[in-house]
Amino acid sequence: MRRTVRGFSGLAAGLMLMAGGARADLVAGTLYFTYFSGGANVNDVAYNYDSSTHSFSLGAVNNLAGTNGADGIIFAPNGNLLVGGQCSGNVYEVNPGNGNVVGSGNTLGGCSYHLALDPSGGKVYTSDFGGELKVMPLPLTNATTVTVNGGDQGVTGLAFTPGGSAYYVNGSPNGHGNVGHIDPTTGATIRLFTGLTPAHGMVFDSYTKLMTLFGDGFDATFNPLAGSDAGIVSSLKQSQQVTCDFDQGAVDGKGHALVAGCNQITFIDYSISGDITHPDYATSIGGFSNIDDVAPLSGLGSNNPPGGSLPEPMSLALAGLALSAALGVTGKARRR
């Protein structure tokens, strides 16, 4: 099953001219993901995308491991995968090269779903849906509990800005959660958004410098660097991408996202528009029954951590937009 959305063809032409007229945007990588049921639940798949033809493809699924429950998935700083083991209460460390489970820690009460790596690289956060915050040191040992308090009394997941500011989502699968600030040390929360449709998965996108959310078939962004809570709230943008479900998404830091949900993987290209809520192109490929979460493709919790080799976020795209305007080339995004 495949669904496509196209737009910004004129702007793409301007961008290609600025880039020399002959170079297509070729994207290739490996997406690591989990299934929420079944024994072979930790997997990867290769992907390829050519923006000049809007051609996106996936390779064969490669099973890496089976754990006693699988949900959230991220990379540890040592290159191994960390997998939230649902209501086994365990977080597993999996060697992606051979599939061996090489370590684990337990929440000591409560399930483990989404995972977030601390900016220090020395600990990982997990929780039940709307549960207490569990903090596990790396290498993995059993968790300590931080009681969540303030605007919300539980969390579903965390995400961090490059400066270390933490944001939380609190809600049940797979959307309509609350979002706000959190101090992971004290558990204190300040709610900014209530019942936000896309609020389930959340990541910081180095390409747009925005927090990006996924849930209930929608994506959304807000500016965590707006300077005030009022500015953050007013910066919210959201749009529906599929008429089904989104769980967690991964952004590659180059203007592309891959999102798990609804038994499919959705690919979103916003490298020219610079706005994931108004993408240049999107498509969904089915055949992933019970797909749950995807590992980050850039930033914290990825195998391309902050400080790695990433492109200058928007410089080429902005140059292309300027050239398009100068040449009288126009394009308009097509909303779904």
C-alpha cells in the first residue's frame, strides 16, 4: 500500500539550479524499529529516496533480535540498541551486529515504553504511558523513580533541545497528549498544551530547530527557542498526514522523516519547504503489521549523535527559495 503527496515543484527547480542543476538529493540509510507483538520484534530495514523522481523504497526487513516485549528503541552512546520491554519492566541492550542481548535493567515497578537518552549520555529515561519517570544509568542497571508533579503527574516520553532543556509528552497511545516543560531531576512539570492531537512521539529536529511531534496520523512542530511560553504556544503548527495512526517518528537532520504507525512506514520530505506540516512529498508503505517505534536517525539516541556530520540545516534550501523568487518560479504545496 502506498500513498503519495507532492508539492513545491517550482521551488525544487530553483533549488536544483542553485545546486548546479544536475545533483539530485539522494538519501539512503537504515531504519531500526520494533514490533509491539511477536517474538521477532527488533528489526531494521534499508531505505532509499531520490528527490528528483520522488522515488522512495524500502529493502527487506532484517530481524536483529527478540526481546520479552519491545516498544521504544534508541541507540546508546556505545552503539548498541536500547529497547523498552513494555510491561516486562525491562530495558534491554541489544548488539545490532549479532542480535545478542548484552545487558538489561528493570524499572522496579511499572512498564517501559518510550525511551530518551539524557544529554550527558550517562542515563536513559523511560516510563509507562502517563506514568512515573524512571531513570536508568548506563551501563544499564535497575531504575530509580522520579515522581512527576506540577502541571502533569505522569509522562509518556521526553525530548531535549541541544541546550539541554527538557520537554515531556503525557498521554495514552497514540496521540491527544499534554506537552510541556519538565525538570527530569525533580519531576516538576509546566504544561503548555492540553490534549494535542499529534502529541505522542516527540523529537528535536536539527534541520528546522523545532520540536516535532507525531500522533493520530498528524505531525506538529513548536519552537522551543521562542523565548517565552506564550511564544512557544503561538508557534504551534500541525497537520494531518495519514487518515490512520502515528506512533513515533525519526528525523534525519536533512529535512526527511520516517514515521511508524498503522502497520506502515510513512516517509515525509520537507527539505525544501522547511516545514514538516507542509511537506514537499510524502508516501506510506504498508506490510509492517504491529510496527511500533523507530530509533532516532539524528541527534540524541541516534547512531549519528549531536556533533556528528550533519548538513548546514537550511542554507541551501533558503538559497533555492531566493533564486526561485528571482527567476519568477512559483510553487504551492498541496495540502491533503
